[in-house]
Amino acid sequence: METRQEAPPAEAVRRLQGARVWVVEDDLEWRTLVIDELVQHGATARGIGSVETLYRELAVDSCDIVVLDVILPGEDGLSATSHLRRIGDMGIVLVTARGSAADMAQGLSAGADCYLAKPLELPVLVAALHSLYRRMAARLAAARRDAPDAGNAWSLRAGGWELWSPNGHSMALSTAERALLRELFSMPGTPVGRERLIAALTPTPWDFDPHRLEVLVHRLRSRVRSATHLALPIRALRGMGYLLVPEQA
């Protein structure tokens, strides 16, 4: 895995300035070419070799757009697209040598925002990512305008990607943090079982180490305290799960 964020040449058009794009591709040479091109256009690009590694990265960090090859070792890009669409609102671009109309329909039905067939020219990929990123930015701005005033309560905003504290601070959430908090916020004051929380975090809950849930909550609490200077009102219930403590009247 590699992450790159460099200043592009002065003559480059920074069409992806500010975008966090993760490229999931097992062909190292092609992946490197894509990352270099995205960096030249202002993106923060991260190269990932498999879907399984992508899931591990998303557990601790978030991105704006995932560029997924369909044919990958282990879990394929189509299966990953379906899972990513269930747990998050990131942009998803499928890139593959399977370019038939039926393949494209299957990819879009799985939840991809864009389906690009190989061989692919890099300027075409950049243009597609630029268009998608602009649409996502417009949706995010609209969501922020339409978000109800949460007053002095903890709240999730921007489609669940931002946690807002009662003192007005906000914090961007990773995919795993978002999935966890959406379950807890949907049932304030009610215990949410560990099995339900784990099922929200992974498509294969039977392979999920329950200890990772405890680590996720611990790290989330620490990040929230650092970002908001307040304690996140989540209580661990022995033998049951976790509880979002409702705001006191």
C-alpha cells in the first residue's frame, strides 16, 4: 500500500484538489501510473492491492472515492461495491476489462457511480473522477444546508460522515466509525448488541474478531475527546453491547 500527496507542477490543472482517492488494483505498474496521475491533479491518492486490505484501511480512515478493479485476488470488485454501498456514501468507480453492456449493468446495479472499461486512458479516468467529486461536493453542501439544528445534542450530519458535539465541534468519521454510530444513534437509550454492531461493520461477521469492536470504540472515544473536548456518551454494557446515553432534558 502506498499513499502520495505531492504538489503538482504549476502547469497542471488541479481538477481533484482536496479529493481523497483510494485505488484498489493488484497490477502494481498500472496502480502506480494511476496514483501518479491523480497526484498531479491535486488528489491525495492511496494504492491498495486487495479488497481485504481496503476493508482494514476503511476501519481506521475514510476516503471520498474508491477506484476498484473488478477482477482482484480474494473478494472481487463487484462484491466489494455492494458492501461499500451498504455501509457508506463514498464514490465508487469500477475499472475493468469486462466492458460489455451486461457487465456494465451489473456493476451499476451493484452500486457503482461509474463504470469504465479497460484499456483506459488516464485523462478519461481523471475526468470521470472530477465529475463524480463535483457531484458529491454539491450533495454534501446541500445536506449541510438542510441539516436540522441539533441544538445542544450530539448528532450525525453530512450523511452520517460527520459527528457534531453539543459544544459545536465536528469530526469526520471513518467508514467503520460511521457504521457503528449510525446503529447506536438509531436506538438512543437502548442497548445495541455486539452481534448487530459487528454485522454493520463487516459482510463476514463470523470472521470478525470481537476484540476489534472494543478497539474501534476505544479509538473513537479518544478521537472524539481530542476533537471536541467532550466525552462521547457511549456506555459499554457487560455481556450485552453498547448504549448511546440519551441527552438529558
